[in-house]
Amino acid sequence: MTPLRGHDAQAGAFLNAMRGERLHHAWLLVGPKGVGKASFAKAAALRLLAEAADPSLAGEGLSVDSEHRIAKLFAARSHPDYRLVEREVWKKPDEVLPVDERKGDEALGRNIKVLQIRWLDRILSVAPSLSRRRAIVIDAADDMERGAANALLKSLEEPPAGTVFFLVSHMPGRLLPTIRSRCRTLRFNPLNDADMRAVLQAQLPEAGAAEIDALVKIGDGAPGQALRFAGLDIGALDAALEQLASTGDPNNATRVSLAKALAAKSAQPRYEAFLERAPAFIAAQAKDRHGPALEQALGSWGKARELAAGAIGLSLDPQATVFQLGSYVAALAQGGSAAKG
């Protein structure tokens, strides 16, 4: 579980409600992807269950000692009063999916299915076992198919006694208005650099300072997003992008070198990271431009995004794809000072 940092206000709001006379039965955790909403939901669920079973539990904040009996059950996912609902993992090594959708030779389903929500009826139909509380985390609620959302709505409309739902949402606008209206909303913001660095160092104790700095930069306040690039020498990829954008790569040397390096089969994870980073890099550069330079950058971004999005699914040649993406980045050098003027 990613360490919690930078969400003290949200933790305080939940703890005050939990220890008050009335605790809302459903919490909607909204904010950018990767800022720690799911980690918060799990930590809040654990604290809820631990204090309910052990009212004398000491300590402030959401943390619970890993040696606590409830924490051990929670970590083993064997706590009878806790359920985590997320997209199912299934094994299909030949399936072509984006890098963030793959877990080794396993892949994540596209949606949270209606049966997954209906299966909750088994736990919701009986009283909690270890205390008067029960916790359900749905990560992410945005991933529910329509039938699943409707099934969940029934539970939110008539919540079983003692049950608290935590709905993680990156795009709350995709949720049914009736679901949003039955939840208390907690909003999460991107972390500052200090908190980002602390989370990444805790998660990557072997990583050097240069890698941490690079991950902080590309994470943009979302450690969960940054962690996807760990171990891929993302700093070197960004340095190559910077060079392309500043020099225009007049003799093609940088593009050829980069294309050859990322075309190797062993470089597949870095290749997929580059497919994501190149359009994002162009988009970031466009923010500092205006007039014709902005128009050019937006054009390059659109082309890069389209190419990168189809590269894996269409089985495009990696070497040619990297070279072409590099060309879109190199085009940023055209116009020179006009981009900043």
C-alpha cells in the first residue's frame, strides 16, 4: 500500500465523522488518478474496522500497527467484514494491452462487472462478524459497468447497518448522479514535491536520487502514476525528448539512437513508457507557447497521441514508431524564440 502523505485534512474529516454520532455510510473520494485515493480508502477502512473491534486503539491518524490482529487479517484480505472490489485480473498473455493494464502475463478486465457488485449481497445480508462495522472499497467506481452501478445504487439507497462504502473516483462525472448524491465527497489534490519524494523513497528504497527526481518530475503530484515508470530510466528518455525539442535533431542522430534502443524486445517496457511520455512531453511544451508556435505544438501533439495510441494494438514497427514520435517532438524546435515570445 502506497504510504499516505499530503492528505491530512481528508484524514481528519473522516476521523471526526467516524468518532462522531453519525458516520455517513458512503464516501466518494475524488481527484486525479494516482494521488493516493485508493490508499486512503484502504487505510480508512482498516482504521474503521480496527477501532470498531478495539475501541481502546491508540494513535492518531489512519495508521494501524501492522501487528494488530485486525491489520493482519486486513493485509491477508481475510477480514470477514471487508471487501475490495476492483477490475478482475485474468490470465491471457497474448492479449495486447497498454502497459498500465498489464500485470506480468496477467491483464485487468475492462470493467467492474455487475456480478462483482451482486456478490456483495452475501456479505451485506448478514451482520458484521468482528464488530459492528463493515467496510467496502470500490476501486475505481468509474470502472463499473451500467448494471454494476445500478446494483450498487440499491445498496447505497438502503445501506445495511454498520456498513461504510468507499468509492474511489478519478472522473466523478461518469458516475450516476444518484450515486454521487448519496455520498459524502472528499476531494484529493496532487501532492507537493516533498510529499511525492517521501512516498517514492518509501516505495523504492533502492532507487537513486536521480531516478527519484525524475519520477517526481513526471509524476506531477501523483505518486501512483510515477511508480509505473520505476526502473525504466525514465530520466534518460525525458533527456532525449528535451534534446530533440531544443535542437531539432538536424542529423537524425538522436532519433536513430533512440529508435534502435527502444526497438529491442527486451526494451518493451521502456518502449511503452516512451509511447506515453512523448505525447505528454509535447503537451507540456505547448503550455508555454502561443500563436503559430502553439498551433504547431498542438498539431504535433494530436499526431503523436494518435500514433502512440495505436502503436501496440496495430502492431506497428517499434523502431519506425519511435523515430516518427521523435520527429513530432523535434518539430517543437521550429520557430525558435517565437515559441516563447
